[in-house]
Amino acid sequence: QCTFLNQGGAAELFTIDALSGDINISNSRFWMQRPDIRLGKSVTTAVISGNRFKGSKQITNESDGDVQEGLNVIAK
């Protein structure tokens, strides 16, 4: 569980850039208007659930693995 509010770096960078392995992103808040999550080709499994996004939800999935996403909300 994390709140992403003031992360630095260029605005086009992803808040979470998962390159490989297994990842579980749950109950987090993505409050910045920037790309939120990228799953790279070598990500084998991912669960993205119960998160809050502000304005839009920007998830890029390049993985061929088992990726499950649900129960996320967007605050407009």
C-alpha cells in the first residue's frame, strides 16, 4: 500500500516500471497525472487491484504472463 503524490523525474516516466518477475500492486493511490504502471515483457505474473487513480488510469501491459486487474477506481 503506497500513496504516490510527489514523485520526481520527467513527467513521461511511469510511477511503477516493472521489468520482470512477479508483482502485486494493491491498495495504492496514484495521485499524479502521469503514466501509472508499465509491465515489461519479462513480467511473469501481476495482480493490480484495489487501487485509486486520479483523472485517468494509465496502465501499459507488455507482458505475455498472467495479468489480473480489477476493482480499481478513478477519481475524476
